Amino acid sequence: MDLPHRLDTPRLPPLEPDAWDAKYREALLGNRPAEMGAADAPVFNIFKTLAHHPRLATAFAAWGGQVLFRSSLDARTREMAILRVGWLARATYEWHHHVAIGRDHAGMTDADFAHVRAGPTPGSDADDDVLLRAVDELVGDHCIGDATWQQLAKRFDNVQIIDLIFAVGQYTMVSMALNSLGVQLEPEYR
């Protein structure tokens, strides 16, 4: 199922790397010339849009790297949580990018994506349903309920539960920004 954009055009035009603040460009692209950054690796529209606020964008890139690349959660669990947030927030950009990550780097299947869209099966204690229920509780009530916490604690240690909470919070914030700024999908993600 496709998830249409809320806004058909960006509210802030994406800035190409050669127009970025030098500190932001270096933080995001390293020592590569701006034109090499676009040629060697894609520079996504989220970063081109956040370039309007270089100081925030630099901090965001560092924090986002922690949540996405250095989490104690396994890739599939992390992506299930992120995708559920994206689906609940109707964040087209987030959904499509993380479907690709889930498929390419977390071994997720079409059945997994369908489960994320449908949400937790009522009354089920299956691992994926407990995870999705925790995400729904965090997004809906900003707190994991006692019953769900007890089920999570059977599978995850304290560090993993903290990483789950922060991943849901991070991607809720990201979804709000993407939706409100009207960040558009790159053609290869449509």
C-alpha cells in the first residue's frame, strides 16, 4: 500500500550541498567536495532541507547516527519500530526510506511490512505484537503501559528498552519535521 505525501511540494526548497554552511557540509559529507558527495553517495532530501538550519542539522546528524547505527536493538526490531512510527504519523518519506532499509539491511519481508501497517494483533503476546504495541503506546500515550513493559522485559534488557523508547521518540520528531516541511521522496524511493 502506498502512503501519499501530505504536501505535494516542499515548504522549504532543498539546498544542494554547494550552498550549505561549510561546517554542516563537513559534518555530513566529511572532507569530500560537495559535488563528490552527491556523486559518490546520495545526499537525501532530508539533509538538503535541514541545511536551512546548519547548527541543528549537525547535531541532528550526530544524534540520528546514534539512534540508527549504534542502537543495541537488532536491525529488524529497530526497523519494525521506526516503520510503525512512520506509518502512524503518515510520514511518507520516513516510511519509504525505512522500507528500503528494512528490506536491504534487516531482512524484512512483505509480510513484515503488512504487519507493521496493520499493527499489533489484539491479545497477542508474540514478540512482534508486543513491540508494535509498545510503539503504539509510546506514540498514543507517551508511555509504555505496565503489561507491555513486563512483556518487553522478557525479551529486552534495560539498555534495549531505553534504545526502543528513544528510537520511537526520535522518529516521531523526524516524522513531524518531514511532514511539516514537506520533504519529498527522491525518485528512486517512489
